[in-house]
Amino acid sequence: MSSTRTLFLVSSCLALTLISLTLVLKKWHLGLREEGGGDDGPDADLKLDLTSEKLIQQLRERQQELLPFYLNSTGDQTGNETLNEEVLGSEQGIGCSDLSGMTVVDLLGSGYTKTVLKVLTQQGSAVALKSVNEQGSDMRTCLEDFRDPQGCQELVSFKLRKEVILLQRLKHPNIVELRGQCRESGLVGGMVAVLEPGTPLQMIQLLQSPWEERFRVCLGVVRLLQYLSRSPLGSVALLDFQPRQFITVSGELKLTDLDDAVVREPSCRIDSDCLLQFPLRNFTLPCSSSGVCEGLNQLRNLYNAYRYFFIYLLPHQAPALLKPLVEEIMNTTGELKKNVEETLEDFEKVLHEYKSGLHLQNLQPSVIKDYAVVRGVKTAGDMDYRCWPSYEQQACVLSVHNALEAAHICSSHPQCTSFSLSRQRTWTGRRLASFRSGFSQMLPDVNSTLYMRSQAGVSTAAQL
């Protein structure tokens, strides 16, 4: 009985939505007739009818696309899906009234469909506002085809509505946080999603960053994909998987664009129906006995992660003793030999060895004897030199596990005569070390320890 009532509720909600949509469109249709009064005759009316019907049909199709996101993927004990009350509930968090006195700070991005602004609310909090791009190509194409601003606003906004629904359901540290929404806002127009603010992912800048930060981005991608492979909605595939779909918030990667996400695995009759096509590689999965391409969504995501992220960010400048593990990850993901769960295990193993310093067990402990230690001081008048990749562009600042690793780095740089360890740490807990070729004076600083290299050590490195 419960499942029957649930299915009835779902059908009723969809039917009411479609009826309401049809009534609204009929009103728009009549409005178009009045506006097009200059084109008299049956031919003009027929053309207008066909155009209006096409718009109505597209809106109905978009509404049908949203239906799966209003449903739980797990279903009840009878195997029937249940209505998701959380998504259909009222607005929470920041609403229209909170945006009335907002101040626009920056344009974060603008695409075919949407525009993203960074704003300050009256309460002083920074948020990102995502809305329909009135000047975007999607809106322009719709207006050219249908000449109906209100109808086009509704049609183009479906992608944003889909995103809001997904963000209400998908909660993960590597997915941007939905902080509220505003519908029919006179401030921006149409629907507005209120998101946590971040910085668009810049691959060129990321390529110049230390390996530890690049590994963090790749790790965030894999953790996200593992969640999407078993999300509350089922297996989620990101059809538009590009770096531009992501932002960083305090160094953490977050997916912010979900309008091209699809749920559930594709259906199939034969193995060739389960084909994954990429520009340089194709993969075929077996069609299961239940007629589903099981695992196809997660493997699509994983290979896209490999070709858009791992290839560029993971191998270069990886610590020498971690390279075998990194190369194994590159090989297995490039050939799709492992699923997302197994790939995440490999990433977590690399992280564990890197954080614990297990990859440094072969360092010679005698190197630290070449350095005089002065605790509680920092240097001034530094003579810096640059190294790559450094946390500072005009100096050599690297993360280290301990003083021994820093001593090995300094000893391998002919120009290095000293280094300092501060209490500042990276996201892995490693300490930041500043390397220099000289300094003019020492100043008190309880948070810093100075290591000065002996003249004998400097001469030996210079000869090498």
C-alpha cells in the first residue's frame, strides 16, 4: 500500500507540474499572438503555433529530465523508488531577502548558460551567485528560435534548477556547498543559486605549484569520484568533465558545475552498447545479465580524471621514492585496470607514506651534523635564491617532513648556506622550510629554528 501511494504521489506531482507548465505556455502563446499582430493571415498563425509547440515540447522534456533527481535511488523494500521530500521542501539558508542589499565584488565566471558573481550580502558574508546568463549563447539561440523572452528564461534556467536539486542531494567535501537559493528574484532575474565562494581552478598556475599541492587536487578528484560512484542518487557520471567545472576553496578542490551530470548506468543488450569512447582510447565493458552497463559511469569519470588531471599534475616532481607508487597509479588509470575504489586506496597509500615520512627512511642521518642549530631566532637581510617548485616565487620555500629532510635538500643546493624551520605547516602536516644563500643578522623568534651549514659542507657541495 505504501509503495502504491508513493508512486501515485510521484505521478500526481509530475502531472500537476506538466499541467501548470502547459497553462503558462498557453498564456505565453496568446501573448505572442498579440505581439505578432503585424503578421496577419493563417500562415503567420500556423508558423507561430508550430514555434510555440516546439518550445512547449522542449520544456516538457526538460521537466521529464528533472524527475529522476526528485527520487531516491535506493527505493523501499518492495523495490519501488520513494519521493524525496528534502528536495521538494522549502528553501533553506540564504534567500531572496538576504540578497536585497548585496554588493557585487567580482565576476567569477560566465559561460553559455550561467553567470557567477562574487557578492557581499548586507550581513557582510561573501557568497557566489549563479544565475542565467542573459547574454549567453543558450539564451541568444532560444530567442532566435522562439522569440519568447519569458519562455526562454524558463527553458535556459532548467540547467540551474537541475544543479540546485543535485546540490541539495549530493553532500561531500569536494562538492561546492549550496547556501541558499532565490527564485523569481528581481535582483538578477529568474532563479539564483547561492554557493560558497571559491577561486576558479587555474591549471597553468597549478602546474607551477609544489607537487604536494598538485597531489592534493588529484586526491580530491578521486575522493569525489568514489562518492559519486555510490551517491544517494546512484552512480553519477559527469559528462562535461573539465577543470573549468571546479573551484578551490582554501586549497581544497570542489566540483561546482553539475548541470551535465547523469544518474544511473546506461542500459544495454550487447557488450558493444557499453562502449566508452575517448579521443585516443576506447573501452568496452560487458553488458550485465540485468541489461545494465555496470560500472560504466565511474570508469568514464576515472578516465577523464586521468586525461585532464593526473597526466599533467601527478608524475612531475613527485618525490623519488614515491615515484613507483605514482607510476602504478598512472598505469592502472590510463588502462582502466582498476575501479575508483581501488584507485582511491592507491592514492591513500601514497598520502600515508608521504605524511609519515616512510619514503625518507634511506636518508643518511649524518648529514644533519654539518649544521649548527640556533633555536628561537629568525634571519633578516636574507639573500634568497629561487628553486622550483617553491611556495614563494622569489625565494626557495619547500615543505619538509623534518630537519633531516631539509638538511638533505640544502646540502644538494650548492648555493644554500642555511635554512629555517617555522611552525607553519601544509595540509599534510609537513613543515615549511626556507632556504637561503646568506643573511645579515639574526632576530629573536620563538617560532623559528635556524640551521647554519658549516663551511666544510658548503665546499663539498660546491665541488659536487
